[in-house]
Amino acid sequence: MSPILSISNVSKTYSSGLQALKRVDLEINRGEIFALLGPNGAGKSTLINIVCGIVTPSTGKIVADGHDIQKDYRQARFKIALVPQELATDAFETVTTSVRLSRGLFGRPVEPALIEKVLRSLTLWEKRNDKIMTLSGGMKRRVMIAKALAHEPKILFLDEPTAGVDVELRKDMWNLVRQLRDEGVTIILTTHYIEEAEEMADRVGVISKGELILVEEKTALMQKLGKKQLTLQLQEPLNAVPPELADWNLELKGDGSVLEYTYDGKAERTGIPSLLRRMTDIGVAFKDLNTHQSSLEDIFVSLVSERK
Ligand SMILES: Nc1ncnc2c1ncn2[C@@H]1O[C@H](COP(=O)(O)OP(=O)(O)O)[C@@H](O)[C@H]1O
Ligand SMILES: [Mg+2]
């Protein structure tokens, strides 16, 4: 199936001279939840704002559901919705009016049944006649999502949807995102919470200093997460991993003085006792050992720090 969104060679240098994005290529599959993960300042909002036509790219091409966002802006923009990072709502309007106005901006006909459905799905129906300024922060965020959904977009961008949101609302938000995906909306969210990417995403992209440094299925990342490592400090350095130890997944490090064994931390048998016995048998002695479990956070931190 062709991707619903295709981003090619997109870069951005702001007028300050700051290069916020460096040649980003990314394809988003129809119906997936994609999490763009990266520390503050990595370029997440810049990328999203370019796709949504708020920031002009310095180079590159973006096609949204068959429409080039520069040549065919109106058609492309029609398919897209954005819930921006900052809360920005028309404080003096009621919930319903504000959502209806958003639909009107796209020139879509008034359709009360649709507005009702959107408001109900966001548990905003009871609040429909309230002025937005009287609502809690969490409810305001829901209003922003309702406004974004009012023109029936196919691609929904959520820029840090749960930053500064309490745990309850965060869980509601996750459920809502899944529900939207089940209704056929493709979702791209940015987050600097690793937990959120783990929880939500079908695929994860890691962005650091304007570069997209990894794009992977979440489950593949989780498998890496399940890996554990045993590090053995050897008495005498080795030139190579001895052939007698070929059955274990070993790597020689630190000028041959460290033997690193990577194993599946979730497996019933780790293979450690037999490895240590075999090493004793062939006379490879060690003076210290420790184990280490890699988390998505480790993977993330090491990926990001390699680029410094
Ligand atoms: N309008 C702008 N003018 C100049 N620099 C900007 C502008 N917007 C963002 N930046 C800079 O671009 C970099 C990426 O910012 P941003 O895309 O907001 O990152 P993120 O959303 O990942 O936190 C940051 O260094 C930020 O200061
Ligand atoms: Mg941002």
C-alpha cells in the first residue's frame, strides 16, 4: 500500500541561521500510529509545522494523500489536522461554536450530527454550551482535538499531546488516539516521553538535532529492550573469542580484556552457568562480572549521544 504521507529530503534553516532539520526522509503508512521521539529542541515541531504548512521548508517535498503540500496546498491541507503544542483556543466562544467555526474554515458544510459525534467521543457533549475559558486545562485540550477533527481529516498530528497533562488524562488521551486510529485516521504524535512511544506507537522515529536517526517497528525496539548483557573483565586479554565459546553470542571489547555476552533476558535459560563452566574448562579466567539490561531509554540515550 502506498504511504499516506511521504516526506522527502526536507530540511529547514531558520532565518536566525539555525539548522533545525537536516534532510529528513520519512514515509507514514496508512492507518498507523507513528511516534516521533526526541529531546526538546530536536526539531519535532518544526517537522510537523512544515507538513501542516505553518513553516516553509528550505528544501524538500511532501505529499499528503496524493497532494503535494506546496503545489496543491488546499487539497493537501484538507486531509491534515494539527493539534499544536501550545493550548490556543478562542476563550470567549462556546465549545460547539468553536468546533463549528473550525469546520467552517475548511469550507465544509454545517453538519450538526458530525459535530455531536466528535464532541461525544471526546466527552465534551455535556460541556458543549460552556465558554472555553471556564474549562479545565484537560478539557481545553480536548476542545483543541475536537476542532482539529471537525473537518474530518485523514492524518492527525498531535504535537506533545500529553506534555504537562496528569496521568488520568494521559490514559484517556491514549485511548482516544487508539479509537481514532480504529476509525481510520492516521496519527503522528511527537513526544519526549519514551513511555508514551512504548505505549502507543506502531512505529517509532527518533529525531536528534534535526536528524532522523532511527525509524523502527516498536516491537523490534521492544525486543532490543528485552536484551541483557553480561560483562566479564578478563584476567588476561584475548586476541579473539575462543572457538570453544562459539555457541554463545560473545563480543570482545576493551582491547580484548572484556568479554560481553548478550542474551535474551526473558528466556528461561540464560546460558550463563554453562558459559562460565566452559570458560573455566578452557582456562579463560575473569576477575569481575556484571549484568546490564538495556531499556529503550538506553537505546535512545546512546543513539542521541553518539551524535554529539
Ligand atoms: N521560529 C523559529 N526561529 C528560529 N529558531 C527556531 C524557530 N522555531 C524553532 N526554532 C529552533 O529550532 C530548533 C528545533 O525546534 P523545535 O522544532 O521546536 O524542536 P522540538 O519540537 O523537538 O522541541 C530549536 O533549536 C529551536 O530553538
Ligand atoms: Mg516541540
